[in-house]
Amino acid sequence: MSEQPRIATLELLRRLDRTGGSGPNPGAEEWARSPSETLVRTLYAPLEEVLGVTFPRGEGTNIQDASFFANITLPPSLFTREALPGYRPGLVFSNFGGLVAIDFEEHLPEPTITAISGVLTAAGFCLVPRRLYDSPYDGICTNDAGEMKTWYDRLFSWGYPELPESAA
């Protein structure tokens, strides 16, 4: 019997959120003990097996100054239409509790999303669906600069607002 996919809820996102920077969440002890980048690299083979395509390699790990630590580029052949010219959508792995987003998931067939979610769940990750990560950010981190408009901005983006001087 296959494991039910782990799909994030807004309550989970709020629980994993914290004040301060966007590095690995010290509260997620089990996640902190795992060799995160190595674990992400082990996903290529099962993803290729269930989807029947070859994934590009050699990029998307050792990411710094972001609220995510790795990215696996998805082959363009999986999408029903091109996302954006020159943009290469993928799986984005957050620094927060093993959360993963699929860029441009609305351009993927539902069976493809289900297959990806199954692989992620088996590896201990939790998928954050687009409808959830596009929700307005209402977490606990200060957002004076207004740069965190959505949960995607908080959990899966390159930018991060400057901390107030009192917190630095």
C-alpha cells in the first residue's frame, strides 16, 4: 500500500514560521539531522522512474541568501505549456521543515503532480500546493518592507527583507 501524499496546510506553514532569518528551522530537529542536499540528489532516480523522463543535473544545490536550499529543474516536456520564456521551473525545497513547492504547477497535468507528490512523500518531504503558497503571508516574521506578500515569498524565494536594526 502506498503512503498518502503529505500536503501542507496553512496551519503547518504558520507552525514552521519563525522570526528572524530564513536558514534551517532549529525546531525541525529531524530535518536538521538529515543531509538535506544529499537527500534531494537521491530524488532524481525515483522521479525519472515514475515520470518517464530524464531530469537535467548539476544545478540547484548550495543555494545561499534564500529561504530555500535546493531546486530540481523539471524537464519542459512535463508541462502543458511553456511557463515563461527563459525560465526553468522546478521543485523548490524550503529551509522550513521539509516543504517543497512546484513552480508553475498549474501547467502540469494532475497525474504528474500526484506522481511527484508521491516521490516527495516517500522521501519525507511535504508538498505545498500553489493555492496555499499564493495565499497572503500572515506569519510571525516582521514584514515592514512589504516584500513578503505571499507564503511563497517567505518560504521559497531569493529575497528576504532586511531585519530591523534592533534585531540585527
